[in-house]
Amino acid sequence: MKQLLMVFLIGLMVFEAHGQQSVDIGFFGGSGTYFGDMTKTEWQKSINPAYGAFMRFNFNPRYGLRFNVFNSNIGAVGEFDSQKWNADPNYKYWDFNKNVLDISLQFEFNFFKYIVGDKATPYSTYVFGGVGMQSYSYDLQYIGQPSGSEITPTIPFGLGFKFNLSKRIGLGIEAGMRKTFSDKLDNLDDPLSYEITNNLSNVVEVTQVKYTDQFHNNDWTSYLGVHLVYKLIYGNKEWTLRTPKQNILDWGIENNSKNRK
């Protein structure tokens, strides 16, 4: 929790340093889960709480930049296809649960012009994408490696729907994915590159197997929830809403050169 607060305050100072346009602050609550090496996942036992906060810098009613800090318990219960692991043929029961800190910087695009609290722009669907990182601990006991901590880059993307509740408050529903560049989230680090067998003395042996595809089984995380937004800074009140909402590809920027003609 202290890490979450510290990172978010740093992001707040960065946005305030650019004190222009419109700035929103938001709080997220929902659930998180994972996609990775496990098979036959019991989804009802593999969805855990997630929460976080974000700061959004709106360049205009069409697009903005968002700094996110999420914290969640990511885990899963199920089985891992371990046919290559002769020490435990067919299927192996597997589960994990750990705290994951997720930090990201995302570009957000509104399909309709949207300003929190503005009656002329009451709602919009939106998409987002960006770059980020995740931090968590891991334990690779299945191959006899010690536990440790991991920091991996991520590519976040997703979509959502947001609408106004009052002059300064908005509400949104959002679903997002995180493509990671590590395979240690589920404590199964590239399991296809290992064979686990029992020798004649009934001692488990771990053999590493080389293969060419090194990126096929990196883990993913997924988040689904709602966010409550408060307009912190109104910013530029001169944004011109010059086109109907049905023109979804209009970026909402007044073209002064055309007005002079």
C-alpha cells in the first residue's frame, strides 16, 4: 500500500507540473486474473480483487494521457499439462496467488467528445493503449530454483465506457489486458523447456530442453472494474465542440486557419 501511494504521488506531481488543459483524478475498483501456462483453470477461484488510482491529463475532449497505479492479488487454481514431466504424468494440480503492482502510462482516445461534468458531452466509449511495468515475487520450486522478485515491462490496452454524474464527478466501466514479457507470474518459468523425470533411485531429475520459440508462453494479466473520476482542474474552457457526436473521427480541435477564411 505504501508503494502504491508513493508512486501515485510522484505521478500527481508530474501532472501538476504541466498545469494546463483539464486534469482528472480517478479511483479504480474491480477484479484481476491471469492467462498463462496453466490449463483447466477453475475461473471461479481464479478471480481476485484489484484496486488502484490514476491521473488523467486531457489534451482536448478527444484524447488524453493517463498515469495508472494498480495493485491486485493475481492467482489461479487449476492444472498444468505435465506430460513431459514423467515424475507426475498426465496432469499436475497447480495454483498460485501473489501481490502484483502494475504501473502504466496510457494514451486514451474518446470515440465521442467527452469532458467530465460538461452537459454537452455526457458520455463516451473509449480505447486505450500504452507502456508499463509489473512487479511481483516468484517461487520456482518445481525446478529447484530459489524464490525472487521480478520486474517486467508490459503493454497495456483495453476499452471502456464513461459518463457524467455531476459537474465534477464521472463514472466508468473498463476492461483491460496487460501483455507481459516474463513467464514467472504463475511460478512456471518457461515450463516447456524442462523435463522432470524419476530415475532408478526414485530421485527427481530436472533436464533443460532447448527450443527456438522463446516468447510463446509469456504471461498475461487482465483487469475488469469501475472507476470513479473527480475533475481536479477544469483547464481550458474554450474547447470548441464544432461537430456532431456522430462524426466519431473528428479530434475536437478547432482549426483557426479555416475560421480566418
